[in-house]
Amino acid sequence: MIELEEMDGRCICQDCAAAIILSRTPNPSDENNKYEFDFRNRVWKLQKVKKPCVSCGTKRWLNASNQWKDKCKKCYLKTVSPAVSLGKGGWIGKG
């Protein structure tokens, strides 16, 4: 069932209303934040954040829910254990 709503004096479907709102609101993304438009809620939602590692300073993209991560994977694994797998057959540490 298609639900209609009134916008600008016209009855339009919800998908069209979301598309109109998308075209009227600028994308707030910048060099350190990436947003995506949520058509259901009709808002821009933060998806990724570019954050530097506190140890090596390398900037990397994190999901918005992982902003608490201060170190990149390589620096984090150096502090956790002397022999921890990096994945894909690579190891760091003594040996």
C-alpha cells in the first residue's frame, strides 16, 4: 500500500518526498566525516569518521560506532601481545 503525504501543496509518495528532501538538503560530508542519507527517517546519518592513530598518526576511516578506537590495528596489536596474528597469514612479534 502506498502512503501519500502533502508537500508543497501536492500529494506525493513517501519515496518521492524523501528524494525531494534529499535534493533540498546539502550533504554535510567533509574530509573527516562521511554521511549517508537515511530515506526512512529522512535525515543525514554519520557513517564514517577519519581519525588519526594516537601512536603512529596514520589517519584511517572508522565506522561511526567505532570512534572510541584510538589506535590503528597495527599499533594496537603491538601493545596487546608480542605474537598476535595480523590475519592473512601475517604475524608480528618475536619469532
